Amino acid sequence: MTTIVGVQYEDRSVIVADNQVTDFSTSSMRRLNHPDMKKIAQRGAFLVAGSGEVMPCDVAQHFWNPPKPTAKDKEDLYHFVITKAMPSLRKCLTENGYDFNEGKGDNKADGESRFHFIMAVGGELFDVADDLSVCRTQDGLYGVGSGADFALGALAAGATPEEAVEIACRFSIYSSGPLLTMEQYK
């Protein structure tokens, strides 16, 4: 599981992530931490932070070559992410073996997603769900993963993004450090 937060500031965006991966494939639910496993990656003009299933996160963070926004695209980055970046990511995920239909119709708990991303491009943050739908928040606070509720509450109470993830790591058994912080300026 994971705790990732993003904060949209006037001049930049900041994303902070924990480092824990929880392996649910064994009965022991192993907790894995390693400095090579980073939950935020630079992919061209994008920062990609991923939670949930490891495979789609790995593909998005290591295989995907996202389109570069043109000057015209930068006038409306939300439109660019929906119309150009997400089709590119869908193609990359599919070509690398990700099945968007797998798990549909299973008895999953309401709201449970297979993966979830926070992405930054042009210094702006975007919430990307496992169907590659794209959303934004008016308050500029983003959170994904099992510790997101703790972290978002901490952010709303005035914590810095790093403090918010540290607080989530204290209360979510599926999150732990070290933390990684990346920022992108407009």
C-alpha cells in the first residue's frame, strides 16, 4: 500500500511519497523497502507518483514515454493530459501486458482501485484513477494510497507535505519511510 500526497502551490507542485511496498501475494503480507523502489519518477515533462498494483506503476514510471506538451498544450494542461497523455499511457500499459478489464465484476469493496496516480506536468497536479480518468481538486490537496486520509487530514490542519506523510506513516501499517519529495515549478 502507500501514502502519497501532492500539493498545488501558485508557482509549483510538490509530491511526497513513502517507500513501503506491501506484498499481498504471500500469506505473510511481507513489507518491502529498498532505495531502488521509488514511488515518484520523472518521465519526460511528467512527475509520476503511483500507488496500488506494482505492475502498472512500474510501467508508467519506467516504460512510458509521455508526449511533451507544446506551447499550445501548456495553455490548457488539463485538456492535454486527458487528450494526449492518457491515450499514450493507456497504449503503453496495454502493450506491456496490463489488462484494464481484469478484475471488473469481482466483488471488490466500493471505491477500491487497482492503481492510482498523482501526476505533475508544467507544475500542475492531476489525479489519475485506474481507468485513466483525470481530476483536479479546487483546494490543491491530493492524496492516494492507504494512508491518504491521514495525510490529507494533516495537510488540512496545516502540516507540510512531508509532515503529512510522516503522520500517515505513524497511523497506517501499510506506509513507512524513507520519504521522497519531488517538486516541479511552473
